[in-house]
Amino acid sequence: MNIILFDDYIWDELLPLTFTRPVSEIRIGILTICEKWKKLTSFNVSYITRTHLQEKYPLCLKKDNLLISSCLLPNKEIVKLALSCPENLAYVNEGRILIARMGKNQVQDFIGTLKNSCKTTEIKLMPPNLCSFCDIFSKNGEELEKDFQLITKGRKSQNISVTNHIINKENIFLEQGAKVEYATLNASAGSIYIGKEAEIMEGCLIRGPFALCECSTVKLGAKIYGPTTIGPYSKVGGEVNNSVIFGFSNKAHDGFLGNSVIGEWCNLGANTNNSNLKNNYASVKMWNYPRKQFVNTGLLFTGLIMGDHSKCSINTMFNTGTVVGVSANLYGSGFYRNFIPSFTWGGPSGYTTYKLNKALEVAKIVISRRNRKLNDIDIKILTWIYEYTQIYKEI
């Protein structure tokens, strides 16, 4: 079976997080959506996504193809439905294609238009999926528990040091090389997963559901409330509540991060704080890219959404429901705007454009610190974002 995860209009709803990735490369729970499908089906997965991303996330096209909406969060029922889909049939919900089995020529016609040429069957109830970036932290707890069971089933955890204070040990799993000493791990409200070579330093207080992915670190004395996910190769300190960090990002010092989603290659300076609740307890409005305006989320608790490669200085204060684009470089005292476009330089005292050559120069340095390289494809993607997002500077 050749599985293809395709992006539809939800890609736009998830901006700025999807400027640099397909929807299926979003991390929610422990795994990315793509990784979930790979583990649940044991098949290779490729992508139909926006043109500027297709070179980095290529499409593998064969005679027989199973197309799946990239925002679907797979479970056993959805996987069973998908793998049993007959040829030339599409499962739809209120006119929206969720799953379709197509031949090579049908897929080629589908690309770019997302128009269905198959017979259709209506799915009455919408399966679990992402509809907005707030869903990433709102649904993280449920996905974390599903991924925990998927990853750990039939496996034995590495032994947990006796120096730790452990509650509900059976819901805690340490991969090989994970290090945890003199910490409190409370898995009574949800599972705790510690990835390969990850470390929880002394004095940390961790309440599940919680995932610390490969080679990441929770710094001394940190307080983490679940459901929270820290992606691979990240460093986190201070206080964190119900947040997702995709990976390769740092919030290494004191400060509060709550009900937030942070992309890759980001850095939050010491004592950076975000508000996740308005003083009047009203539901939070957040910037919506496709509508080009602030939209009511219907949520009481909503924090910070930050795209890849963005940075902020020490003592940064983010208002409730702030959206920061890709490659923003922020500094200065006072509260920041609730919407900060990509490639913005400055802070409350004034904003200007973060020049592309300067942003790429910083990105190269940051990525090299993880023994990786900003390649030509990544430069093309960032250049496209720089050019595409200039319109938001006017707004």
C-alpha cells in the first residue's frame, strides 16, 4: 500500500506552524502525525503539500495509492477504515475528502485542485483531526496517551533511579540512555515518557501526561504540568503548562509558558513569560491567516503560537493569544502585539523588517550548533516565506 498524506485548507488554518512543514509533520502527543501513520500501518508515507515544500517533502506516486487527509489523527478504527478502502472510492465528511484510493492518473489530476474523481461514501461523524493550531495543545493529552501505548506496548522500561520520587510507576517509561535523578515524577493523571538520551535534572517536578523526546533536557528545578510535549533536542526550564514544543528549540530558563505551541529552532530568552488567560476571563481571539483578521477561538486558556526560527530576548512578555510568525527576532520591554508577522525585527518600541540575509545567517549558526546544516532546500523555503509574508507587514 502506497500511503500519501495530503494537505487541504487546514494547512492555511495552521499557519504559521505550517509555513515550514506539511500538516502531517506536526508533533502532537509524542509522535508527528506522519510517524503515527507509519507505526500504525508499517507502510512508507509521502506527501502532497504546498509547492514550496514539495522538494523537501516529496511525493511517491505508484499505480495504487491511498490518500489520507494529513490532519487526521489516526487510531485503530481510522487505520482499519483507510486500509480497507476499495479502489476508486473516497470517504468524505460534509463534502470534504478524508480518505481516497486512487490510481496514478487520478492522483495527478488531484494534485493542485483536490477535486475528487472517485465514487464517494459519507462518513457521518468526523474522526479526530486538527482544525486549528489551538487543537495541538488542546488535544495533546489524548494523543500523548495513544502514542504512549503505541510506543511502549510489549516493551520494558529502563530502570528508574531510586533517588527519584515516583507516583504510578507503571505509567512511566524510560528509553535507553534516559537520565532522571532526584526528581518527582507523578503519572497519576497521565503517562510520562522519557526518550533516548533525554535528561530530567535534579529538583524537577513533572506531572503527566508528559513526553520528553530524544536528547532533550529539562533543566534544574523545572515545573512541568501536563499535558506537555517537549520535542527532540530541546532544552526547557522554568514553568510549563499544557504546551507543545516541536523540537530543536530552547526555553532554558525561568519564565512561564502555557497553552502554547512552539516550532523548531526557536529560542525564548530568560524570564520570557506568556499570558494564557485574559483579565476579564473572556474567550481569546487569535490571528487567523486565511481570514486575515483576529478570530474568536472559543477558548478561555490560550497562550503563544510561534513559528520556526523565531527568537525573543530576556524578559519578553507575550499577551494572551499571541501569534508569532517564522524568523521573527524580538527584543525590548513591554507587551508585544498579538500578531507579529514573519521576519519581524524589534519590539514594543517599534518594528521593522528582519532582512532575509541576516535571518539566514543566524539560522545557519543555530542549526550548526545541533551538528546540522541549513541546506539549499531550507533556504528556498525560508526565502519563499519571506517574500510571501510581506503583505502581513502592511496589516
